[in-house]
Amino acid sequence: MTSGTPGTPGNPDGADAVEDVTAAGGTETADGADTTVAGGTTEDAALGPRQRLTTDTARPEGGGRAAPGDAPAPARQWPLLTVLVLAGLGLLVVGTDPFPQSFRIGAILVGAALLTGAAIRRALPSVGMLAVRSRFTDMITYGVMGGLIVLLALMVQPGPWLRIPFLEDVLHLTVT
């Protein structure tokens, strides 16, 4: 990133000091002096204090490509595409209603898609755009949501495939 006033590009020929973002989050000029001051501003001797502009965001842990960079885009994002295709198949089954209990099967497929996302997030070091937050948070979020969707799909009326008496009693207490 080259220095310059906000709204104007920096001078790439080196007339302005070049800033690099350090691991600690501050900035350094070409001569190595830290220019971060209180309030998130940077100070340049020639320009005075100015706002630091965010030019990029950090990728989540494991957010790297799932395939080499020379692979086509779908191959690089196969974990996300796997989850989306499985969820889309579930929504298609629910929307078209091709057989009895298709709402239940479709909802189970949507829940299974999220559970698959949790398993992929746990097993692979790089999952591309499937990584949204930290690995732990993604696994818990995908797993809990997928598990709840599957559980509710199994318990939905009429004719539930799974009966949990405790939950039925709670439901009757809240409704009546």
C-alpha cells in the first residue's frame, strides 16, 4: 500500500513513504518507523494525522482454497458447492412434493447438508468459502443447526418418525 491522502492514490515511484501492515496491526514506513497513533489514525510527517483505510479483510482460519490455484473455480470451492447442492436438492424435494412425506425427506436433506458442512469443516484444513468464522464456531454452528433441522424433521406432525416424550410434554405445556 502506498501512502497518500484519502481519496487520492499514492505515488508508486517511491516519492511517498511505503507502508506495510505489521503482524501487530500497526503500520511501518519504508524506514521502519511505526506510524500508528491513538484513535486508529496514522501520522505522516508531511501530511500530519490521517485516517487509516481498511483495504482488505483477514481470511478466516481454513479459508484458503480447497484446490490448487490453477484449478477451475468450482473445483477450488468444492466444499461449499457440496453443501449448497445437497441443501438445494432438499429444497427441490420439498418444493416439488413428488411423493408422500417429501417435506420430511427434503428437510432431512437440508439438515444433512449442514451436518456435512460441519464434518468437512472439521476434517479439512482449507475449505474455501465454507469457512466463515473460526473452525470451532463454524463446526458448532453448522452442527447444531443441522442437528436441530434433522430432529425437527423427524418429529414433525402428522405421523412423526421419532417420538421424544419429554419434548412432547414440553410442547403440550406451552400450547395449553
